[in-house]
Amino acid sequence: MPGNKYILILCTFFIGCFPLHVLAEKDKDVALQEYSALCRKSISLPQAPQMCDTLADMARKANNNDVEIYAAAIKLECYYFKNDEQQIINQVEVVKKLCRAYQNYYYYYFVWGNRLITFYIKQNKINIALYEIKKMLQEAQADNYQPGIAECFRSFAVIYLSQSAFGLAMEYYQKEIDVYEKAGIDYLNLPVEYSTLAQCAIELNLPDKAAEAIEKGREHIRKNDPYQTFVIKKANLLLCLYRKDFAKAEEEYAAIEKLFKENTRLDNFTGDLYDTRLSYYKATGQRDKAMSLLHFLENEACYNCTAYLANSLKKQKADLYMENREYRLAAQEYRAYIEGKDTLNTKSLQNSVSEFNTILEVELLQKEKNILQMAVQKKQLYVTYLIIGFLVVLLVTGWIVCLRIYRLNSRLKKSESDLRVAKESAEQASKMKTEFIRNMSHEIRTPLNSIVGFSQVLNTHFSADEETREFANIISQNTFSLLRLVDDVLEISALDQNNTLVYDVSENINNACYQSMEQAAYSVPEGVQLEFTPTHPELIIKTNSVRVAQVLTKLLHNAAKFTKRGKITLNYKIEDKNIIYSVTDTGIGISEDKQEVVFERFVKVDSFTQGTGLGLPLCRIIANGLGGSLTLDKTYKDGCRFLLTLPFVPC
């Protein structure tokens, strides 16, 4: 059902919220049990962390390890629902340390997966989440702890769910459930997992699979657990709406509303309730109620906690306006949604690169630390051997010295082998980064192409409405800009991996120039002349016209962007066994202090001009890969002149 994915994504951020209370309920100390319940009820209060510290002191005095872990976990809950990243990281380490000390593997992996990794996913820090999952899976396999492995599968499922990959999400949820059921583990949150599995099946148009999951989840609901009851009823409500069984859906909806009114333990899940209401209103045609609820949710903390969820409201509002035929309002909301999505996609792509680089830097620093430690050890070993060798020369015979030297050489060879393995590992990590960026670019291209198509439909359908066509053109222009950004990032990533380009194709020297002039012509403003006169009309050379045209086109686009009058000229000359292409404009020029900075990545001379700061760095990388260079002519003062110098290889 359209829009249900927002409910599903929001739900994943709260999965696994209730099993912690079981620790306290098992305790026979009435005072500890009562104070534990009080801490749980006060989780949203400012004094909750101090109350948890008091509970931990009481547990230590009573020598009760389970309640001490419970107190630390509840304190983590306080920070988790406030999205306090640093406190979450610190408190997760506290809980993990306690669990290791007391051999409590269940909550060790619970806080790692359900809290830390889920938090990173909620903040769209996918790379860091994947890095944590990798570490968690390695520890779980080393511990041979099946619930820990299952928790890794759940974390993978949540990541796929956040990317709307419902098929893969359903596959990993099923793997998680299979681990628990095959191992005969009584997992507390099975109803929640079955509920999410059912909702994925609904998104994939598999109602029978969804119904089967709901029935299995209902069998595992624990007594007096309102949250588990709620998630199963919610999944059944969505299934009824999918099957258009509105009578049954109305019964389930009324039961959910009653459940929330009667159970204060569900107060932390009002965001999930709001999304359930919204889905019900939209499916039953109650558009006014749905619109009122959307206006209300714009100010709700559960939606403002992430920019993605906040932006999704704009899309849902626009859809409702379209259904009500309020096209002007719909266009405004679609425009706001697309602008927000463009911003999120750009930020997400930049964050992905930054996060991946951070992870690589951490691993490289660790390797450098190991290398330094090895160097210190070798130095100490060397000094030791010198002393031993001197004593051996005095006390024993020369053959012992030879034996020591032989052993030293063996260790040095082993060290060289370890360094070689470390280098190969770093290169593999770099390849993984490139592959990840390529996959992310593909995932971004698909919705962008849909947006372009939709904007063209709007342009055609509302051809008589000038304002609507203007909005559609804005959508297309911004979408193409984002596509160029994706292409530039992918191109730079590929060239970083392999910067050696072919330069041996026989072709007319003017072909690349004509191609770039044709591609750049549409971007030249009115009143600006675009000129090119071939110096050698029939000269055949060894070249790479595709890459040369790519650089020249970007330089011409760049000139057109900053030239409002005058002309833009493309020329070339052959000098000292080099071909020197020049792109000259009469635009605003670049100040002397920024003439070299513009070739750095993500640097823009004018922050108010459209662009991402990747064009010129990409051009320089391509020029270097072709065995040439790209520079700025500092002697030209009437605008800008870029010089592309490449080897001249005549046929």
C-alpha cells in the first residue's frame, strides 16, 4: 500500500523496546523490583538517568548482577529516545562491559544491535552501521552465540528496510527468525519481527505470506505485553486495508485506539500510532482527517528526529492534494519535497563518502600503530641481540651469533609478509569503497529517473498552465543537476581506483572539439557567442576523443555559467610536441588567491552559484590520466582561460 513504508521505517526504530523489563521481573527482591518498575515508567523524565544510577547502586549492594545490567540498559533507553549520540555510544560501552563481566551475552548483543546500530541507521549513517554490524558478527561467531548472529541479520534487515528494499529486508528477517526457531531459543521479540515481516510482504503484494506471518506472530504474543499485541494488530489492520476488508479493518483500528488509551506503557510509541491512523484514514478515503493529521505531525518530535521522515510528510501531503485536485498546492508540496530530497541525497552521498573515509582512516591508523609497535619491538630486539651477541662472543662461540642473526632475519621476513598483507587489505578496502559508491549511485539514479519522467508528464499534462510548466522545468533542471553530481562522484571514484586512460585512438583532432561545442551550446546564455575555428581541418592524431570532449564540455559549461555577455572561445594549438586546448571567456574571472583552490574537491568560488565543486577536480584527474595537465592561465585578466595540455602524437 502506498505510504506504508513510512510506517514500517518508523517502526524499525523502536523494535525491541520492551524485553529489558524481564530482568527486573525475575528478581525476588521486592524493593529492587518496585524501584526497577518506577525507573521504567520514568524513562522520559529529566531525572531518569540519576534514578538508574541509584538502582545500579542498590543492585551492587544486593549483589544482583541482572538488575545492575538492567539499570544500565534503562539509562541507555533514556538517551536513546532523546537521540543523544555521544551518550548513547558511551552507555552502550558501559552495558557491554557489564555484560562481558557477568557473561550476559543476550543483552551484550541486544544493546549493540537494537540500540547503537539502529541509532546509526535512524541517523542515516549507513556506513558506520555496516561497520558495527561487521564487528558484531565477528564477535558473535567467535562466541558461537546464535542470538548475536540473529541480531546481525535483524540489523541488515533494518538497513534494507531503510532503503525500501523490502524483498531483501523480508529475507533477512526470515533468516533471523529461522535462527531463533531452529536453535529453540525463546526470543522475546518474535511477534515484533513477525509483524515487520508481514508488513514487508504486504509491500511486496504477498498477502498470503503476510497472513501467515501474522498468525505465527500472534502465537508468540506474551501475556500483558501491549506493544506486541499492538504490532500484530497493526499488521493485521494493514493487511485488511490491502484486501479492502474495511469492516474488519475498522474493528482492528478501534482495538488499537483502545489499546493505547488503556496502556500508558505505549506512550513512547505514539509516533507509530499516528502513522497507523494516517494509513487508515488514507485507505478509507478520510482525506480531511488525513490532511489534519499530517499538519499535526509536522510539529511532532518523532517525525522531526530525522530529516528523511520530516520530508516524507511533504510527499504524503502532495499526494493528498493531488487526490483532492488541488494541483497548485500539490505542486508546491512536490517542489518542497523534491528540493528536500535533493538536499538529503546530496548530503547523504557526501556523508557516505566521509563516513567510509573515516572508517578507512581508523583502520589505517590501527595498522600504522601496529607498524610503529613492530618498529619499536624490532629496535628493542636489535639492541637486545647486540648485547647478547657481545656477551656470547666473550663467553661462547661464534656460531651462536650466526644463529641469532638467522632468527632475526626470519622475523624480519615475517614482518615484511605481514606488511604486504596489510597493504593488500587496504587496497581491498579501497575497492569496496568504490563498489559501494557505485551501488549507491545506482540506487539514487532509479528514483531520479522517475522524478524526471513525472516532471515531463506534468509539463505535458499542464502545458496550458505556465506556472505548472515552470515548476516541472525546475524539477527537471534540479534532477539533472543531481544526476550530474552522481556521475561526477562515480567518475572520480573510478578514476581514483585506476587513473590510467587510453590515449591511442586515431581520430581527427577536431572531432572532440565539435562534440563538446554541440553539448555545451544549450547552456550558453542569450547574448553570448560560442566560437570555435579549427586550426588544422584534416589533422589525424592519436587521442581519446571521448575523454577530451568530456573535459572540454565541462570547461565550456563552466564558462557559460559565469559569462553573461561577450563570448566564449574554444581554440587549440600545437607547441613543443603538445596540443594545448584553451577555453576562454569574458566572464567574471577568478581571483588570484583562488586560482589553484578551484581544482580541489567540493570547493566553490561562489557558494550562491549552482554546482557541487567536482567539475574542475574531475577534469584535472582526467587530464593527468591522459598524460597531460589542466591549468588556469594567470596572465589572462578579461575573464577566465583554462589550458588543457596533452601529448601530440601524429599518425
